Amino acid sequence: VGVTLLEKAGQLCAGATWHAAGLVTRFGGSPKIKKVHVRALREMTALHEAHDIGLHITGSIRLIEKGNPDRLTEAKQHVAMAALYDDPGLPTTLITPEEVAALHPLVDTSGVEAGGF
């Protein structure tokens, strides 16, 4: 399958919406989707190293609110599943509210139980 990409800025992940083009989420609801995410990040990283497409690997945090044990269980299950497929250099982990605040100081962590990062 041949693919043609037209990009007027000369950089794939450029402009006001660079985050949309470069955002490769780390959260997947199933092993198949997680594999797609891991492969996409690997491919985008290789493309960036070869052609400087402007990829920014900033990470993302999924917040788990206090008082929601089901959401915390879901996050723990996601981290366990991610361990099967993640790139060892970019593991998915659960982080504390203090770690959330250190990574993103603008987040009010008073209602945060943990974060998936």
C-alpha cells in the first residue's frame, strides 16, 4: 500500500495543532489497541529520528479520583496489561498525587487518588 502525505509546514507535528498530529496516547482498553499504541509510538519515534518531524514525547496523565474504587481497579488492571506490551523505556505506571503535581503543577490534586502515567 502506497501512502502520500502532504504537509505544507515541512514538519509533520508543527503548527497550532501539533499536539493532535503528534499525540500518541498510552492508554488502551484492550491488548490489541495497546499494541497499536506501542507500535505507533515506535514508528513515530523512528520517523522523528530520521526526519525531525517535531515529535514531542511529553507523556500523559490519566487522573483517578478519590472515592472511586472501580476506577482505581481499572487503572491497576491497565498498568498490569500495559506491562505485557509497553516499551521498557516508556513503562506505564501508577503515580501518587504528589508525582502528578510534580509533573503538572497546575492540577489540583486534592481530589486525586492516583494517576496513570
